[in-house]
Amino acid sequence: MTERNLEKAALRGEPSYVWRSGQERRLQMILGAAGERIQGRVLENGCGVGIYLSRLADQSSQAIGLEYDLPRAQEAHQVAAQVINAAGEMLPLPSSAFDFILSHEVLEHVQDDRACVEEMVRILQPRGRMAIFVPNRGYPFETHGIYWRGNYKFGNIPLVNYLPRSYRDRLVPHVRVYSSKDLEKLFSGLPVHFVERKIIFGAYDNIIARRPRLGQQLRGILQGLEASPARIFGLSHFWVVEKI
């Protein structure tokens, strides 16, 4: 991977390119959050190459993808008819127009996450919902790597997110991480209420591909912890937010 592509991956994240059990599990959570709204107008804010968008389009009357990165937007357009190349901080879309919005591991990468949230609330219809996935600060590994001595070092870096915020953000200036309080603050003062707030573990498909039995056991154990206090160590927050 070239230096330019490394920087792009660090700043904007890497979208899902393949469909495995982890993506299927999250899709079912998304559909459950949307309910009947999935049949209306749907937006995926930060659609990457369109892997989720194509599945949402199968069930909705209109599914629109929004992607900041032009090459990814062009690739998403191969699987979905309507894809907009724009930033989430200024959505070129009318107010109160959408029944459901998906933001999948996107807010941590944008320049202004509060502005993005305000824009999503603006374009939702009353009683419309958004489903949001963002990385959990309690997860023992920083999955986006670190920036060290002028270079990005990728991989799962342990314990970085447990550092005081000022130190953590120096090592990982390219991506945010969220506690539950951070997310509450992000929505503070907006006309919404929280329908569901969960912390989930990953599906560990990469481990399963190499070591099936070990990976399956690890997945079962960790996903089982989502119903326990140990969920605070999960990979991602999953919040369902409804406009009032």
C-alpha cells in the first residue's frame, strides 16, 4: 500500500469489502432498529463502497448513499443507483426527508462529529430513526493503529485507549473513540431520544478463517459477554436514536 493510501486509510477508515457473518449480524441489528421504516426513504451516511447500502436498497423504497471519498462513491454507485459525493457536516438533502439513517463506523473519522449528528437529525422525519456504530473507548485495543514519529503504524495496538485523553489523542489523532458519556454529549440538546444503547463485541471472522474452532469459541464467549457488565470492553457502541 502506498504512503498516500496509508494516510487515506488512517484518516477515513477502511470500508467493508467482503460480506461475512460479522456484517450479517450487524445488518440484522440495523434492520431490527429500523423496523417498518426500512421500507421508506433510507440514507447511509458514509456508505464506503456500498456493501451495506446494496442490502438496504433491496428493502427500501429509496436508498441513498453519501460518501466523502470520490473513488469509493463511484464504486458504491456500481451497486446502488443513488450515491452522493459530499461531506456529512453539510448534507445536500432536504429537512425531514428520511425515515431511517445508518452511520456505520463513520463519525469517528469526520472533521466535526457534532455537525454530522445535527445534520442527520435535521433530515430525519419525526419518529424517524438512525442507527449508529462507533468505536468503544473501553475496548482493550486501538484497531486503527497509531501515529508515531511521523508514520502511521497499523494493527491492533493494546491499551492505547486507556491512556488519558490528551495522550491518547496524540497517538491517535486520525480517529476518535467514544465512551457512553461522549455519545450522550454528542446528542445533547437535540430533539431525540435513545431507543437502544448497546456495546457489542466483534465477530472475529479473520481468526475463524485461520483457526475455525478457536475463533468460534472466542466469538461465542465474547459475544456472550454483551449481556454482562463485561460488555464495557466491547468493540463498538450500537445506538438507535429516534427524532421526537
